[in-house]
Amino acid sequence: MKSSAKKALPAAKLKLVRLGIDTYRENVVYLHRDCEVYRAEGFQALSKVEICADGRRILAVLNVVDDAAIVAPDELALSEEAFDQLGLGEGQGVTVEHAQPPVSMDAVRRKIAGQRLDQQDFHSIVKDITESRYSKTEISAFLVASGQSDMDRDEVLYLTQAMLDSGERLDWEEPLVADKHCIGGIPGNRTSMLVVPIVAAHGMLIPKTSSRAITSPAGTADTMEVLANVELGIDKLHDIVRKHRGCMIWGGTARLSPADDIMISVERPLGIDSQGQMVASILSKKLAAGSTHLLIDIPTGPTTKIRHMRNAQRLKKLFEYVGDQLGIQLEVVITDGRQPVGNGIGPMLEARDVMQVLQNDPQAPNDLRQKALRLAGRVLEFDPDVRGGYGFAMARNILDSGRALERMNAIIEAQGVQTTSYALGKLTHDILAPTDGLVTAIDNFQMARIARFAGAPIDKGAGVDIFKKLGDVVEKGETLYRLYAEFPSDFKFALALCEQASGYTIGPQADITRAFMEF
Amino acid sequence: MKSSAKKALPAAKLKLVRLGIDTYRENVVYLHRDCEVYRAEGFQALSKVEICADGRRILAVLNVVDDAAIVAPDELALSEEAFDQLGLGEGQGVTVEHAQPPVSMDAVRRKIAGQRLDQQDFHSIVKDITESRYSKTEISAFLVASGQSDMDRDEVLYLTQAMLDSGERLDWEEPLVADKHCIGGIPGNRTSMLVVPIVAAHGMLIPKTSSRAITSPAGTADTMEVLANVELGIDKLHDIVRKHRGCMIWGGTARLSPADDIMISVERPLGIDSQGQMVASILSKKLAAGSTHLLIDIPTGPTTKIRHMRNAQRLKKLFEYVGDQLGIQLEVVITDGRQPVGNGIGPMLEARDVMQVLQNDPQAPNDLRQKALRLAGRVLEFDPDVRGGYGFAMARNILDSGRALERMNAIIEAQGVQTTSYALGKLTHDILAPTDGLVTAIDNFQMARIARFAGAPIDKGAGVDIFKKLGDVVEKGETLYRLYAEFPSDFKFALALCEQASGYTIGPQADITRAFMEF
């Protein structure tokens, strides 16, 4: 073998620097354009590179810097999350080289070409995603490819299993660990915060971990946070749950299905969410959280995620199939998704609704109360000692007697009463009925957008308070709903949106949206 | 209308700063975490925001900064390209607000759901992409969705038209403006640099604009740059072409189908390239460059882009359909894609091959010569005065007589002789035949990767020089090809790749890859 290597240079080391830039879930490395290694390696723009030292390595996307004050030619700077991931100290010498695209991208390309992937493929892809080896564009490509070609049932099963395996798994050491999850698409609808105290008061274990809202005006964690602390470590969680049989906390402290969080961070801004991904996301999170018995709520209606009964049925079958294969006992209910449930949209307003129901306040929104009782009843029926059909009455007794309120207060105290004092948004505006008539339709998407523009959930006192529901008679000039905002720019945005479309349709009785509900 | 706005804050202005970070085709804005506007607006991580002042506005993705040395709380910093796009001066006061997702994302989501898009949809999407309103993940989603569901012919037509309309369009003010384009997938194959001087010597107008390589070891612009300057403005271009009837320059100075460049920058790293996108990309660029007559070369073979004759036929039909609708006269030839064409892979080695052919050097690679003559002949037949079938002989005469060489030298002088003195890579290594036998297969992908790892095209002297072609007899220990590199790290990478797989298969006569060629 003829070889003539004239000079052998040692792999040049650069000084590691932590750059105070939060690039949100994508590792970015900054090299100066005059950096010797940058020029020698011939990195092309936006290359993915691998940074190594002391046996530790991470992948990152390359940004080139022309300002030595940001990073000097003999330095290598990492975005905050990338630096923390690498886990080394500033000033340490690191090397940087071309990174191979993740091997699993071949599987993604096969999926793009319409092929079916196997268990191994999904595991490789999810592993690479979890280890931050995928750029956002690669994740986006995978999501669109697998979403669009409608993964078959077994592919959804493989994906769910792979996501479940990507992180930790909690074990409550009890045979029955209940949970409830709504697929979303309806604002308000804070039934979880009623189901948990009711079911916990019965004595069934229901350690509920929830997300913060990403695109909706409030998640269970955001709303619960109005009342109590939700960011608890896993140890504290175990104590509370052993004592009170339930809790409502933010699930982010444990590493449950971390691939799911990464994928959602790309999915939501794109506004995509296929049935397969929905099932994989929800079931991987619930199984990771240690649930053995799960109630799934699929609201169905013309302005929510699932528009037609046939799609709701398809989704139900998919949940049932994957759930059964993975050993979780699952019940799916398809519910009325024609309008927001409850009166409030936004953390404080929803928390108010919840407390009104728990306090048996006559002002409490009856639709929220009824729905929560029905769902709680179904969860109670997971208890082998509860006769089928008797759950609703049991739930109602627990609520009416005040035991649910008592349990809620105990859970709030145990998690830590919220010390920050929140107030409703100071900027308000009433949206009025433009004519006489009945409320014939309410657009869930629009109501959610309005509440979000108004500042929810970041501003806990922002959102919408609904005065009139579907089928209600209104007179011209009557208030349909009240908008709350904390900041003028949010207020302005939300108002503009209301002006474009209030979300309400007023008309004759015959036009009232018919229900697709089935219980 | 009841409204209570307690305080009306003026829209806060931030001082514009240009940050020396090249984020490569994605606008990024940097705000300090303590920036008042950042906190008030409640921007969520990775929000897309709109930066405005003086009636100018751009969209950008938000990165949050924790280091006041990078951007102070009263400042707003933009990545280099974003700053240049906004076109204002440092220190100017700008406002920043939530940006709406581009309206055309609705169309993308419809495409993801499998629907057919119309002309208007494609125009909206391409317009938003061209105006930098799309993040890389949104572009990725669009590419995968439209690539996978195989846009029908008319959708490809709409996309091509939209991309053509996204930039400038050159007009040569002559009825016949010829061009030639190969879809790629074969290394070497520098036929354009032979077709242009031959056709120009005949007197036909052939103003060839080319790209630099993105994922291949050399593009026409990279190889021509070994001999002459290729980055010329449009005026200079017109002068040269009027005088010499042809040129070979880099197309980046004119804004030809700018959406194409943006889409390619996402497509290539992902490794995706559907037929519809390929046609839209090529035809939009050629039409924008003012071509009236276009020859398309589709190499077909087991290790190139198009693997089967049926796919080559499909692609040919698609080119013909869209080309006819858009009024460009198009001929498509399907050629032998079993191995690299010529001996050199990499800018200098390919330029050497080209000059050898033009000089009628007996060492010149005959496959390159023959293919170039066939293609040039087909282009010559665009001339109404050239009888069908006579093009090859005419091309051969022009080449053999030296008129093609003369014209090439004239074009090189007119563009500006290359003053930088390039040399072949100093680090070399011969890859030897492991056994006796014949070369039965050569892997185009692997050869291209090896040349690329070796440093091509950035290092003009890097690449591969092929000694043995398909069907050649070899003895154990004979050189199959020689590797050239400039830098030790590249050399090391390329060697490692050769060791993994040389790209060559040695075996018995019966195993030689059969040709799918048809001319």
C-alpha cells in the first residue's frame, strides 16, 4: 500500500466555552470563521458536528461566528443546553469533527418512501432522537413521514414501545394505579382536577402527572399551579400519593418518555398531530408514569381535534389495540366536543370553576360537574369491588358530601399551597351578541386562540369567561363572554382576533349544532 | 362595548444590533431574558416573531440570551443574514411582536393530510418560503409531505411555476437559448464543460449557469473555477455570451428561483429528493435563466439516483409534461449510469479530464469524450438547420478540429483566467485490487462519498483518480484508483471509508453490471 502522508497533525483542541444562548432543544455549536479547525475540516454551513472530550460526546448544528467577542478562533462555544449535555467544564480542551448523520435516518427515508418500518427501526429512531442526534428538520421529516402515511397498528405499537423505553418508568408497587387523559381540543374541560380528588377520596391510587400547555390556553399543570405547587421531585410525589392516594403535578421532573417531549416541541409549532403519534405519545407517557388503568376521553365535534364519529371510533380502536398489547387496562369514552366545558378558559378562571364544583356552589358550571362525575364514575369502576354502572352514583356521593373538596384541600396542602397571589387580568372587554337569537355554534379553536392571545397560560389571570353556552337564548347587546388580559399588547391582539371572529354563531333554533356524543 | 384599559403603554422599542453569527438561511433574533419586551410579550421559547421598523419587517426565530455581553436587555440582535434582510442600521429602534405562522402553512397541513393543492396554494407556500417566513422545520414538513404523496403532474407544474415566479427571469432576446442539465448521481461526468464550447463554437447561444456542489464532490461551477473566474455579475455575463456565444458561470449572483436554493438547503442534508421536486427545481432554474431549449440527461443505474428504467421513464414523462406546459422545448436522454464518467472525481481532476478531451489528448478518457459528443450532438439538433441524426458528427468535427478548445480558451479568458494556483492534494494513497479478476461493479455513491470526505470540492485538489473502469481486467495489487487529499483529517476520514468499502467489486466476467442504457 503506497501512502505518502507528509505531515501528521495532532487533532487540534479548542477551548470549551459556554455561550449564554438558549436555543431550545437543539444543540448549537459556535466556531469562529477564522478558527483553524473550522477551516481545515472544511465544515460546510450548518454541518452537524460531533464535539468530544474525556469520552463524552454530543452532536450539534454548526453556526459560524464573525465576532471574536462571542467566540475566539481558539475556542468552541456551545449553547446552554448543549454545554450542559456535554457535561464538561469551561476551558477544557475539546475536539470537533464531522458527524455522521444518525444511522436511523435511513429508516426515516424508507418511511418517506412509503415503506413499513419494524420494531428495530423505531427503536433506533427514537434512541437517536432522545440522544439529541436529530436536528429539528430531521425530526420534522420523521413526524410528517410517519404521520402522513398512517403508520399501521403495529407500527404505532412499536413507536409507543420505543418511546416508553426512552426514559424512566415509575413503579407504584400497587396492582391498581389509575389515570385519566383527554386527547384535547376543547378549552376549559378541567375534569382531571375533579376526577382526581373524587377517585382519591374513594381510596383508589391516582397519581396524576400532567403537562403544561404548549399550544392550548391551559394545561392541568398550569391550572393546578394557581392553587398549589406542581413542580415536585419524585420522592415528594411518592409521599403525597401514599398519604392522600392522589396528586396533580407537573410531569417534567421525572424523565418520562423524553422522546415525546422532543417530538412534541417540533410537532406543535407545525400544527401536526396524527392519530398514531397521539396514541404513541399518550400511552408512552402514561405507561412510563406507572399507570395500570387508564380512562381516555375523546371529545368529538365540528371544531375540535376529532370531527367525525368514524374517526373517533378509529382512534378508540387504535388506543384499545396498542393498550392491550402493552398491558395497560384501557377504557375509551367518546364525549360531546361541540363547545368548551365549564365557563372559564385560562388557569385562574378554570381553577375557579373547579373549586365551585368541589364546593357544591350553585354557580358552578353544571356541564363540567356532570362530565366530571361521569368520567370519575368510569374510573371508579376500575375497582373490582365497584359494580358496573354504579360508578356515577358513587362519584356523586363523594362530591356532594364534601369528601372530594376535603381531599382536594389535603392534596393542595401536601403539594404546597400556592404562595404567589394571582389576580385576574386587569384589562377586560365584553363580547356582546350582535343580534337576538340562540347560540347555535361555538368554535373551540377560536375560543382557545383568543384566550391564548390574551396571555394564557403564561399569565394565569388571562383568558375568557363564558356567559352563554350552546342553545342559550341571547338578546342583542347581551354579553356572550368576557375577555381578560394582563398586558396591553396581548389585550390588543386578542381583541383584534375577537373582532375578526368572535367564535360564536347566533341564529335560529334549527341551526344548533347537533351532538355526536355517545356515552 | 365595555372596555377598561388602565394603562396604554407605547410599543417599546429596542436598539437594533447586528450579531456576528451566521445561522445559514434561517433568521434568528436574540433577546436578553431580562428584556422588558421579552417578558411582557410572553414569547414562548422558539416563538416566531416579527421585527419591524420604518415599514420594513422580517420574521425570525427567537433565541433567548443570558449574557448581556452578547445582547443587552434594551437591545435586539439579529443574525447576519436576518440583519441584512431587514436592511436597517445598527442602533435604530425596532419593535418586536408575535408573528403569525405563515397563512400558507394551512396548505402544507392539507398536503400532510394527503389532499391535493392548487396553483394558489403553491404560490402562497413558495412566496412565504422565499420571504423567509418559514422555519427550517416548516420547510422540511412541506418537502416531506409533497415528496411523499407524490404530487400529481399538475401539482408539479404549479410548484415549478411558483418557484419560477419567486425570483428574476433572464431574457437573452434570442429565439434559441440552449442549455443542458444532468440530474446528477454520477461523479465525474463533467460533460457540460465540453458541450458548452462545442455548441458555442457552432454559434448556438448556450449561457450556462451552474450550482456549486452541495452534497456531491464537484459541481460544474466548482470545476470551471479551476480554470476561470465563475462569480460574475449579470452584465459581464451578457457581454461574454454575446461575444463568445457561451459561458460557464456560477448562477448565484442572479436571483434565479431563490425558493429553490432555500428548499435545497433543507432537502440535501435530509437526503430527500423526490421526482416532483427534482423537476420543479431544475425547470424553474432553467426557465429563470432564460433557456428556451433544454437537454436533460438522466443517468440510470443501480448506484445512482434513478435505479430502474421504469423510474427513468416516469421522470422523463414528468419533465416532458411540465416542460411543454411551461413553453420550454425539452429533450430527455436516459444514459448509462453504472459508473463514474471520466477518470477524475473532484474539481482539478475533472478539469484535467475536460482539457484532455478538448486537446484531443490520446490520454483523454474516452467515455467522457463519447458521452459529451452524443449530448452536444443532441443540443446541436435544436438548431432548425441541423438535420436530425447529424448532430454527433458535427460535434465530433468541432472537437477534432480544435475549434472547441479554441472557444473554451476564449471563454476562459473572457470570464477571467484563474489566478489562484491550485495543486493536487499532497496526501495520496492508492487503493489496490485485492484479487485477480475483472471490475464487475463500481458504487457511484461510495466513490462520491470518498472524494467528498477527501475534501472535494472545497479543496480543489482533493478527490479520486480512477485507473480501472467497469469490465477492465485487474491483477491483484494493481491500482484501482488513487486518493488525493490536502488535509490530514480529511485524508484519514477518506481512507477509513475506503477501508470500509472501496466502492469496487472484483469478480468474474458474468457478474459485470448490465447496462440499462438507451440512447
